[in-house]
Amino acid sequence: MTYVRDKAFTYSSDRYHKSVTVPKGYVSDGATWAIDIKSDSWWVHDKLCDTGRWDDGSACSNWQASTVLSDILRHEGRYIRAQYWRIFTWLFGGGQARTNGMW
């Protein structure tokens, strides 16, 4: 399924002290290879993986992108999903963030 972001959204990571903005009109396939859930996590993860960059232009690693996804899921109360989605997105995803390095 394809999703289109209807308004811009900026996530600020307390862990990394960086932000990532998902602009209005951004297109995503949702939670790749998983059940799509109502969450900001896959929007932010997709943006980081597509660009490999934080808003300040610095590189984002595959681990950082997966950890941010996990942090958002944990904040949403999805504690178990936060753990296994972090591992699976790190192992099997990453896009441009992966080219920046696994760690």
C-alpha cells in the first residue's frame, strides 16, 4: 500500500539530539514487510533511510535510523514491537542510512 503524508511532521530525537522532518506530500509504503500500524515510526524511519541524513545534513547510520524507529514505538506504548522492529529494520533495511554504515 502507498501512503502520502497529509501534513509535515518533525521528530526530535532526545537520544541523538537531532531532528528529521517528514514533509507534506512525502510518500511511503508503510511498515515494509510488516503489518501497517498507525504510527509515526515508519514515516521517520523511511525518511532517514531514503535520505541517510538528519535535518542538519549530518549522516544517519542504519543503527540510528532503526533505534529512532524503536524509540518512537516505545513512546507510543508498543514495547515489544519496538524491540523486534529495531532488529529487523537494522538487519534488512536501511537504504541510504545503511550506506552510511551499520553503526
